Amino acid sequence: MPVVARPGAPAPAGTPPGRTRTSSGAQTFARAWAKAVAGTSYLPLTQAQLEALLHGFTVRLAAALLAEPLDLRTGQRIGAELVAAHVASAEGLGRTAEVLQLRLVRDLGLVGEDVEDRMARLLGAVATGYARALRDRTLDEQESIRRAAMAARTQAERALRESEARFRHQATHDSLTGLPNRTLFTERLAAAVNAPGRGAERVGLCFLDLDRFKVVNDAHGHQVGDALLGAVGDRLRRALDGHLVARLGGDEFVVLVERSAGTRDMIEVAEVALAAVREPAPVDGHELTVTASLGIVERQVAGASPGDLMRAADSTLHWAKAAGGGRWELYDAERDRRELARYALSAAIPAALERGEFYLDYQPLTSLRDGRVVGAEALVRWRHPELGVLRPDSFIALAEESGLIVPLGGWVLAEACREAERWAATSADAPFVSVNLAVRQVHRPGLVQQVRDLLDRTNLPPRRLQLEITESTMMSTAEEPVRALRHLAELGVRIAIDDFGTGYCNLAYLRELPVTELKVAGEFVAGLRAPGGRADERILASLVSLAHALDLTVTAEGVETAGQAERLRAIGCDAGQGWHFGRPEPADRLLARLT
Ligand code: C2E
Ligand code: CA
Ligand code: CA
């Protein structure tokens, strides 16, 4: 038998039969239910609102209980709705179960043989719906917490990324021009060179530096200098759109051509860059014009390294500068190798001096009248531990450029004087030693004192020292060298003009100078054996007689044959030097020759 409302139950007057009992019972029940759950969780409802809500549930539960078959879905839904209405705690569920179990059937006056059984199942459904809703709500809550946390994290990450981006921009850009700086350029260059699979492609660099930028700074001040750099940066960026233009610092800029099609391409880029720099720039009321020098390196990615590229570009830039600036130069590996070798050799000179790797050979200067050795030229050699014996041609120029000729030449001078002093024992008028002096040595203020000290220390009489100076040294406009040479001449030291005839010296000028001897360059002597050497012979003859008129002796260099020696003697030349008389030789061999 289905469960029904008990027909005999007393009903208040005026209500339709069969339902009245149920509806007033529902009221009673709802009140009891509301009381039971009140305080089990925080409810945003007044007691009356809660009662009304639970009354609705009571009516629906009663209907579910009466339905055929038993309506468990409604039970579950009501469980869920309780949770939605914030009756949402374990306690709330417990009290609800208790009150439903104990009072619902009774208060509503429901009868039927399986009413208890149905009630239990309905209660189960309510509990299930309740528990599921509670679980879902917890999950939802967790989910929304998770979402909120995620949103917060995303937000924080974005802020971090933004500040990182700002920081990175600052770290990779130059504040003056806004161009990428050395850091970014280095990264991009490394990426271009190291990118996998790019081996066959080509990469290029234009390294440029403003010419005489210091003058702009000095003349107009740093502010104008900075503004000019800004203007140059702007123009380079605009002119070379598509390539990375970076400022490396100071007035140095670089253009990276990540995919070059060859040197022609790079030359085009270089010319665009130079033209952009050359445009007059209105800066702070001045119309400034600057030029730049530019070095181009272009090569296959395979085997290239950023460091090598930069170094090569830097060398090439210096070639452009050395050639006068306002131009580009293309990297030349052979030239670079040569310069590197020269540089290494030059850098090795001080240590070589310390280790005693230099030594002197002596070449006789022989009288053409009687064949006597009147002097000997000291010629420096370098016994290099790896390269073997080096002739002066391979290192003297380097030493002159670097200034190392001063200590080296000082050593030569001292060694030559020390050696020459030994020759005194050989005869009453022993030969003089003739020492080459480089321009720098002559220009150095301490030269006179240095020579005087040396003569004192070695006991060498001044007239047994001859200093060989090239024409160009003599022709220098500076007062100092001439004064120094005059002092030395007054001391009694002989002064010779070396390689005479290869420069611009004229004899009239020589009259003003404290010179004792001319060494006529080997070129003139070489002419003596050539057919048609008659003209050379006549020139030489008049040169000799003019020199004699000025009280100068003449030594001919590069005398290789007896014929040349004979002609030179006939012309009136005083002495000869060359293979015909003797090659440069160690000091002991010369000494043996003298005794
Ligand atoms: P130099 O002063 O004109 O020296 C003469 C050079 O001609 C020497 O070369 C000598 O070996 C070479 N020579 C001698 N006789 C003959 C010959 O018959 N035929 C030919 N073809 N050559 C001959 P070296 O020793 O190689 O010296 C080269 C240059 O190096 C010298 O030219 C001189 O300018 C410079 N030098 C050498 N020693 C010194 C030094 O101690 N100080 C400085 N500043 N320069 C030096
Ligand atoms: Ca010489
Ligand atoms: Ca010479």
C-alpha cells in the first residue's frame, strides 16, 4: 500500500480535507527543522526566512515520499539546495537527518506499511545530495582559490617580465644614442656566428670611429660632442635600417650585417655609413661636419669567431685611420699577419735586450789610398731564440716606431765604445768605431751627456767615435738635434751623414752643420759597374770634389768589386766599405784583422 496522508487526522476548520493535516504538519515540522539547524553554520537568513525555505523543502519532501515510485531525485536536490542556502556543515547535515528521521513522517501524519523504509531511503538521498553539494562547494572554493592564486602569479610574472624588459633594455642600450650597446651587439654577433647550420653563410662587420672627434669636444665642449654623437647615431640607424647599428662607446660605432652576400655588399653598407656621418649636423647652433674611418670584415660564418672578427675589424679601422681617415678599408689577412708578427717582434725587444740576445758585427771602412782600416761600422744583430739571427732591417724600424730604439741604441753605443777601446792596442792610430744613430736618439735631450759619460767610462778618445746620422735626421727643422751634434763635434766626436744621396740634403746646407764625413749610398756605387755608368761616375766625382771643398771626407758604401774600388780611388774618394773589403764580422775577427 502506498504511503498516504492519514485520512482521520484532525484538521483545522475551513481547510480542504486530506491536505490540511499535511500542510499544518509541514509548518510545524519546518519550524522544528529550522530550530535544529539554526547555529550550525553562518546563515545569511532570518529565522523566518529560514523557516519559509525549509517549509518549501518539507512540502517537496512530503510529495517525494508520497510519489510512486519514491522520488529520490527530489531528496538529492533538496540536500544540494540546503547547502546552497548555506546550511552547509557536517552538523547541519546531522541535525537535518535527525529531525527528518524522527519527525517528518510523524508531523505530516503519513501512513503506509513501508513508510519507515521509504523515509530512510529518502533521507539517504538528501544526505547524498547534501554531501555531494558540500564536496562540490569545497572543490569550487578550492578551485576559485587556485584560480585567484594563479591570476596573482600571472600578474606578478607579468610585472616581473615588464621590469625585467625595462632593465634589460637599459642594460643593452646606450643611453646617449638609444642604440644597442656593446653587450647587445656582442650577443647578436655571437648568435650570428654560432647559429647552427649557418656555416656556409657569410657575416660582415663595419667598425667605424669618428675622425678627430676629440677636437669637437675640445673646441665646443662635451655637451656639443654628445649631441653630435646622438645625431650621428640617429643617421646611422636611419641609413642602415635593417642592420644592427650599435654604439660600442666613445665615438665608436659598429654595423652588423648578419647575412652578407660578399664584400661588395659590405662596401655598399660602408659607403652608406660614411655618407651618413659626413652630412653636416646642426648641433646647438653650430653646423658641425665630421668624417669617420671604417674597417670592413666580411667572412664565412664557418670558422669565424666573434673575437677574431672584432679584432680584425679593429685592425682594419686603424688602417683606414692611418691612410688619412674619411674612408673605409677592407680586411687583408696577409697584411694583418705581417703586422701581428711585427708587433710580436717589437714587443719582444725589451726582454731580448735583458737576455743579451743582441750583438754587434763590425764592417771595416778601408782607406782607398793605402788599404789601411780607418774605421769599422758597428752593425747590430739579434740572435732570436726561435727565428735565428735577424738582420737590423727586420727590427730597427720597429724599434724606431715604438721608441725602443732608445734603449737598444744606447746599448749599441756603449757596446761599440767598449769594443773600440780594445783596438787601441793594435796600433798608434787605431780605427774609429762608427755607430748608427736613429732619429729618436738624436732628438733625445740627454744624448750629449750620454756620449760624454760613455767616453769617460770606456776611456775611448772622442775622435775614435763616429756617429752616423741619416740625411733626414739632419734636415729636421728642430733646433735640438743640430745643437746636440754641434756639442758632440766640439767634443771631437766625428759626425757622418749616412746613405748620402738618397735624401734631400744639399751640400750648401751641410756647410752649416758640424759634419766630418759623407757616406755615399751604395746605389751610386752600384752604378759604377753598370754599362753607361759614366753619368754616375761624373756625379760622384763632382760630389767628392765638392765635399772636399767643404773639408768633408767621403766614404763609399756597398763596394763589391775591385773595379769599383779602383774607380772610386781614381775619383778621389777617401774610403770604401763593402764586401770587397770585408763583410760585417764578429769583433774578434775584426781585431785579428787589425793585428
Ligand atoms: P747601413 O748603415 O747603410 O749599413 C750598411 C748595410 O749595408 C749593412 O747592412 C751591411 O751589411 C750592408 N753592406 C755592407 N757591405 C755591403 C755590400 O758590399 N753590398 C751590399 N749589398 N750590402 C752591403 P745591415 O747590417 O743589414 O744593416 C742594415 C741597416 O740597418 C744599416 O744600414 C743601418 O741603417 C741599420 N742599422 C744597423 N745597425 C744599426 C744600429 O745599431 N742602430 C741603428 N739605428 N741602425 C742600425
Ligand atoms: Ca750606417
Ligand atoms: Ca749606410
